Amino acid sequence: MRLSILGSMAIIILFASCKKEQNPFEIGKQHIGFLTDSTQVKDLKTIFAADSISKFISGDEFAGSTNTIEIFEKGGKKRLTLTPKHALDSTSTIRSVRILDERFKTKKNISTLSTFKDIKDSYKISKISNLINSVVVAIDGINASFTIDKKELPANLRFDMDLKFEATHIPDNAKIKYFFINWNN
């Protein structure tokens, strides 16, 4: 009897010590630190209790635009910009997260300090979009879109809006301006 109690306690302690603690800066397909694809706007104050939250609310509730929510460190550095799925709804979940703080990293160590080579070596590129001032590299495997400023490209590629970009057009050392995680469920 005494051995079974000690054995049970040992198993409980073993499982309790194996519990992996969430990294507050890890980016996954369905989470960014403690923020998940099912987090509601009303829960942000709890998740980012040590940070400042700034909400932009449009003056007209019928404008149909979504309000952005910015997360700042107490020192004033902007960390994230969140876009809820529905404007002015505290029960809305988050549609997209713009990552600005270099401490946020994917499991394959990609952050805002990474280069295009880091992205293509780590993930399968789903699509590259040609925008006016930037190219956007989409990675479906982690629901991410990486923005690279066209200033990082050779001069002959910066102004051709009809060019269908391929991975070979983008220099390996092109830096990420910022990136988004998109949760469209």
C-alpha cells in the first residue's frame, strides 16, 4: 500500500515537472506567446498585463472598419499591432497580428531581424505578392506574411508593378520590415 502511494506520488511529480512552460515570445501557427487565435479582445488586458494597450476606435460605429490595438512595452517600444475580426466588439477574436518586436521568433528562429534567406531556408514559400513599396512573402505553414521593403531589391525590380516575383528575384540579404500572423478562422 505504502509503495503504491509513493509510486503514484513519483508519477505525479514526474508529470508535473515535465510540463513545458510557454515562451512569451514564441510564434506558432495558432499562437504568439500567450496570445492565441481564440483570444478575445476583452482578454488582452490579462495577457498583456505588464504592457500598455492602446486602442484606436473610429468615431463612427457604422463605418465598418476594424479598430487596431497596439501593444507597447511600459518603456514605450511598440511590440505588436492587433486587428480584431469585428470592430468595437469585446468578444471578437484577433484576425491578424503585426509583429514589430525582434524578440518574437518562430520555432525556426525567424524574427524581424531575419533575412529573406532565413525565411526560404526555414519554410516553404506559398506566394510572393508585388505591392507598390514592398513585396509580401506568404508562408501558409505558419499563417505568416513577411513584408520586405522594395528598397532591399535591385533597382531594376523596384518599379515594375506587373512583375510576377519569384524567390530568385529577392536577394538573400533582404531584410524583413515586419511580418504578420493571420488567423482567418
